[in-house]
Amino acid sequence: MKTVKEASPDNSSTTALGESARVLAPSDGMTPFEAATFFFHQSADRLGLRDDMREVLSTTYRELAVQVPLRMDDGRMVVLRGYRIQHNGARGPYKGGVRYHESADLDEVRALAALMTWKNALIDVPFGGAKGGVQCEPGLLSRGELERLTRRFTDMISYIIGVTRDIPAPDMGTNAQVMAWMMDAYGKKNGYSPGIVTGKPVELGGSPGREEATGRGVVICAREVAKRKAVNFEGARVVIQGFGNVGYWTAKLGAEMGVTVVGVSDVGGGVYNDKGLDLVALEGHLEDSLSLADFSGAESVTNEELLELECDILIPAAVHGVINTGNAGDIKAPIIVEAANGPTTPAADEMLNERGVTIVPDILANAGGVTVSYFEWVQNIQHFTWDVDQVNLQLEKRMTRATDEVFAAAAGGQSLRRAAFDISVKRVAHAAELRGYV
């Protein structure tokens, strides 16, 4: 590739980006975007990426920050902040979720948009990377308030999204219903456009299998890694931090494939049972309770304690930065599968690699969602629906192929994360060069 040159002797870049382009020592104090970009710069150095290409790929293409006035049910007006960040579109339309969360500030959304660029390239779907967010606490909003928020936010970002331009999807704090409102709001101006969002209800053009797709992809990755690490997946003891959509489906589908889920948690705390949790009873408990922590069929543990439990596979499926230098030395799992985005800080990543822990990076492990989003988008464009067996078969093929590619690239002794980033960065850089970006 012309985008690649010999790396400099001191393993640093001298682009106009200055210090931000250098491979600096990692720390827990990095912002989410600094952490995501740190892994990119490491890869750029290994690949010997040209300085101009490095600068293009390490920054965002477009950042839209919008004011989102919301009329509350009691008549008050509150003004929220919303974002849509488009990181890179060399490989296709921008693609990424919309997050409703109090932490969804500009830096976090930038980081998530960058990770989407690398994730889409790694799983080899024809999308670039984007992300959206509104800083709010969705659990405190009524259904009516959520709908008004969604319609206003959609209207504010409608200038830069489109079926062949930028396609939102659900993320933390949003779901299929939110996507239905987004599709309807966009369609009022632009006509019937089911392909404007993915992850919407099946009745409105959503794909069978999309709701559980991220969790299914996590389980596929965990199974494939277990094979290569001589861990018997059937009967493997699994701990999952986070019991939202991804954590729930990871636990449910993993149990169906024979794993023993011994610990799970949500924002209120966790539960642990050495002999395995009764997931049916746990699901029933959540119908009447707001938290897993008071489930009577297991021992209560904190989220921090949960990460340090004895298990074969640890699956962080909550928020970023939960595995850091403060607890990396106490984590006992030999395999970590990152279902969340950025759950391991760069500094903790290095510590765990030195200990021989196998980490399946987020850009591989949680790529099942965007993969089936791609299938949904294709179905919308074709106006032809696949059955769920076809969706799951194609997801299985994509996830296993990507896992094979990452392990092959890591055969020289480097970590799976480094191998995954090298594959992704090389693909995006090559596409950018073919388009004539630099």
C-alpha cells in the first residue's frame, strides 16, 4: 500500500497533530477518545502509515452538536445537548448507534464513532463509522418525553443522515421503539424510508434476529476463542457485567449453548452462584424488581467484586473503563470478551497482556449488532425480508471469519486487539487512498 512507509526509529510520528499523534504511555486518565485513538496510533506505527493518512484517520470528518429543547409532561422546558459524529466514510455510508445517557458527551461520542469505523472494517461490512448521543437520563423520562426527545433530535440531525449517507441504530438507552420514532420523524419529510435506521421493530421493516444480534455475536466469539485456548465451552463458567440488551442475550444464548453463567450484574449490583444462576428465575425477578442485586437465589456482590470472580470467561457488557489498573491485577479470568465499548483502559490492557490474559477486543466481540444491522439495511433496500435462520447463518459466517482473520494476524505473538486494529486500519487506509482522500 502506498499509505504505508517505514516506521520512524523512535516509533513516533511527526505530523501536524504533534503530541496527539505519538504513541504515548497509556493511563487510566485518558478520555474515551484518547483511549480509542491510542490504539489507532499504535497500529499506525506498526503499519508505518504515512503522516497525511494518519492525520485523516485519527480525526473526525464531521461533528454536529445540537440543542434539543424538550417539553416535559409537567410543562417545563429543558434543553439537552445532542451530537452526531461522523468519523470516517471511506468504506461506505456512516453507521453507528444513538446513545441516550448522561455520559454521552462530545468526547465519548467521538470515541464511539471512531470505534465504529474500525469495527465495520474488521467485520467487513460496507460502512464507515459514526455515533450519536443525547446527554440525558432516559430512565427518568416518560414514554411521551422520550418520543418528543427523539423526534426533535431526529429533526435536528436530519440534514446529515440518510439511507445512503448515515444510518443510526439503537445503543445504550435506546431501543427498537426509539428507532421507530426516528424512522417516522425522518419519513414525514423524506417519504417512506425504512432504511434510514436499523434495529427497528420487525413490523416496520426491522430484521429478524437483530434484537439479540450483539449478544449472539459475543457468544460466537467466546466459543471460537475457547476452542483456540483449549477451554471446553460447554460447561465453561461465565461472568457477565451488565444485564441490558447485550448482557441479557449473551447470558441467554450462552446458556443455550451449554455455558454455566455464575455471575451477572446491573447498575445496582450483582449476584453470584458457584453452581450456576437460574436465568429463568432471574428474568422473572426483574419483572418485579428494578435491580438484580436483591435476587434471593444467589449471593450478592458489587460490580467491582463481580469482575474479580473466579471464572473461565469474563464478559464486561456495561460501560467503558471498568477494567483498569486498579483491578487488572485481581482479575482471575484467563479470557475476557469485551461486549461493551472500551471496557478496558489502555494501561490495563497492557497489564493483562503481560499476564497472558486473552482479551477479545470490542471491535470484534460486539460486532454482531452492526453486522445484522447491515443485513437489515440490505433487506430494506431490496424490499425483501430474510428469515431468522438466514440472518443467523450469515452472522455466524461473518463472526467466525473475522475471528479467524484476527487470530491469523496475531500468530506472530501480538495481542488480539493489536491484530484487529492492524486489519481494520489497513482496510480503511486502503479505501481512503483509492478514493483519493490524500
